[in-house]
Amino acid sequence: MGYKGTPRTVKIQFAEGHEHHGAEARVRRMSFGEWEAILEGDDDNAVAEFAKRLVSWNLTDDDDQSIPPTAEGLRLVDTSLVTAL
């Protein structure tokens, strides 16, 4: 039986004291080749690729309604948080 590598999803959490402490997201990992292709693409492609890998998060809007973990949901989130993720 061969080594399968690391888990296919990772949980992103921010340390206590970080600007976004409390925010959590689960994302699918990507291969080195996928990462390389994103770096060579444009910013719109990077957002679309991140949205495809976004499994879940605990983000809510100002009315405490859940923001969906989708490309549309990403567009509702503060730029600094998206960049940190």
C-alpha cells in the first residue's frame, strides 16, 4: 500500500490576537501543478480556483446570516480576510 500524502482538506484558523481570529475555513488542497497554473493565470482565475476549493467556513454577514462558501460569497467578504485565507 502506497503513501497517499496529506489529508485532502485543511482547516484554516487564525491565531489568537490575529485580526481575523475566530474565522475558520476548510479548503481542499491542490497539487503543485495546480498552484503553478494559478500563479501564471490572472486574479479572476485565482478567485475562481479558490472558490472551487472552498468546502466550508463560519462567516456571517452583518445580520448574522451565513455567507455561502461560493464565488458569490467570496465577493461579500472583506478583502483582507479573503487575502489572509
